[in-house]
Amino acid sequence: MAQYLSQLTVPPPKSQPMASLSGGAATTTRLLPSASRVRLSICSAPSSLSLASSSSYSPSSLKCLRFPPLSPLIFKDQKRSSMSTVAAASDAAQLKSAREDIKELLKSKFCHPILVRLGWHDAGTYNKNIEEWPKRGGANGSLRFEIELKHAANAGLVDALKLIQPIKDKYSGVTYADLFQMASAAAIEEAGGPKIPMKYGRVDVSVPDECPEEGRLPDAGPPKPADHLREVFYRMGLDDKEIAALSGAHTLGRSRPERSGWGKPETKYTKNGPGAPGGQSWTAEWLKFDNSYFKDIKERKDEDLLVLPTDAALFEDPSFKVYAEKYAEDKEAFFKDYAEAHAKLSNLGAKFDPPEGIMLDGVAGEKFVAAKYSSGKRELSETMKQKIRAEYQAVGGSPDKPLQSNYFLNIIIVIAVLALLTSLLGN
């Protein structure tokens, strides 16, 4: 659904010609961040996906193509080597600074819709039935590669990369995966939407071979819209309530027929911008996040407002309709459900380093103090539960797989060893 959010075209300065995605401009190699921020890992067997490119250059190892400053950093297709470089967790201080820069970008470029779409499309390739990272897809920064940008559902997203790339260049300690999701959440919040409970520390994929195959994102006009939505979003592990809530993000943006094949070339709401004029929006105020999307679809009184088959399905399918009716009447209920669904989507398929993630705004600073919980009168916060769960899983535990080590025995052994050493040192 999110692929139909508006794309805003930002022309480059006339003094800097744009580089072709297929590669024709002079290139320079750019090394990855310092060794303190990367780690090497052995790759698995080559993917069975066919990732052939029409480009005529030769493969290279651990090098990327550097475009002019306002162009996206697109990695050239290259054969998988036995060793790949994987970015470590993002830096918390740089994350906060990058978020402020994103807010300024939103104020100057009115690019809220396309940044929402960027984050959604990087995360929306997740397949819950595939356990291995990064084959399972999800929020891993793979959308920066040319081969994935060429997927039909990602038409126009190269413009989003042009907007984001200068911020990535400025903050090399922030991964693409984090930057995409941060931009998406900030766009919702800055447009008047709810605060999204985000966490960061997503690891980037490193080579184009790790991009997902085409066809994992939803279509706008499938023969059976409700069935199609469930097929795609159930694969991600989302339910009917989350599908309906996430659909509400169409309150932002426009659909451009030259990119998606849907919508009018322009309407009374889009002919004068802001941003590049044209396209057809779902709502009259298409840069304001509220529940008008549900109200407008329900009423269908304005022919200048877009209603896709997948939008109409929200009021035609009995299960979706329960939530769509609720959201049309209750903006607060919509905001609450949307914020939860957006946060869940942004984490799909991601590999976090550290495993519990990095939370900003002071949330991550919560520390466990036994005295607070010893009386049994206070519940652990959700944040603390997630942190404890992540740490438990990091050492091999899970709800279905108890740790095999006898930690009580280990503690006794450690104490015995310390006592022996103390005795020896005393003698």
C-alpha cells in the first residue's frame, strides 16, 4: 500500500549534473566507516536469486559507487565474495543529530510522503517464514541498491535517496536501515501524527546479492484486494487491525500515474504543490496526518480524491470494516493503533546490534533497580521486559527453548574457584 504514497521530485542544482543509475559518471571509491564501526563475517552460500544487471562495469570487492552529493549512494552489482563487511550498530549521538536534520529537511522540501514510503518499502519485504538474515528481508537498508530500486513497486524512490544521502554522508555512524526508518517515523510525527515508539541499531546488508527478490510488496489493484492485502501482510506477521491502521498512512501523499499507473495527472488539491505539482491525493490536506483518509473513503463525495481497490476493501471486507469505521470516528484510537503498527513494521526482519536496540529520548536509559520491584506491587515496563527478553535471547534462550546451562552450578563453581585462589594467594 505504501508504494502509492506521493513521490516528490527534487531537481539537482544546475551546476551539478545528475549521474545515471546505470553508471556513466566518473566514480570514486568510498571506504566504509572506520574499523571500530565494522565487523567481518563469513557469508553463506551464494543466493539462488538471479541478480543480473544491464550495467557494463566489472565487479569489484567492497567498493561502492559515489555519486554527486545530491545523488544516492548506489552500490554497483558485484559478485559475493567469501567475506562481507557489515556495519555495526548506529551511534546514539549521531542518531539524534540525524533526526534533527531530517526534521529540517521535511520543513524545506515537504517530502513527508516519500520518506514514509522509503521506510515502509525497506521493511515491507519481510517474510516471517524465512528465519535466516538477510534472506528474510525487512528493515536492513537493502533498498539503497540499484537492483532493488528497479523493482516496479519502488518507482520514484531514488528521489527519496537523493534527499537522504547528504544526511548519511554527514553521519557515517548511522546505518541506512536506521536512517530509512527514522525518516519514515519523523515524517509521520512532523505531519501531525502520533509519536512512534522507535528503536535503532539495525544492521545494514552489505552487497546487492542480499537484496530480496521482486514481488514482496503489495499491489494497488489486485483481482481480490482484501485477499491480496492479507496474503502480503500476513506474510509479514501483521493482522487485520494492523493492516487497516497502516492503510491510514495514505492520509499523506499522492499517487502519480506515470509511476504507479493510478490516479489523475493533477487535481485541484495537487496542481500547485507544495513540492512538484501533480498527482492525485487520497485527502484534501495531503501533508497533514489525521483520520480524514477513513472519512473520505467512507463518504466518497469528492471525485478529486483517490480511492484504490485496496482502499475500498477496508469498508467492503467485514473484518477490515470494523477497524475502518472505528478510525473514521475516533482519531485517538487510530493514532494509538497506527503508532504501534508502524513501530512493529519498522522492526520487521531487522538484526539489531546491540540485540535490544538503541532507544532515544531517554527511554533506553531505564535501569533495573531490584528494590523497585521486590514488593511485587510494580509491573516491569514494556521497555524493560523487551530489554530482558533481548538479553536472554542473545545468550541462546527463548520462550520455547530454555537455556541448557545450569547457571546455579556455574555460580557455585565460580565461587569455589575464587575461594581456592584466595587461599593460594593467602599462603
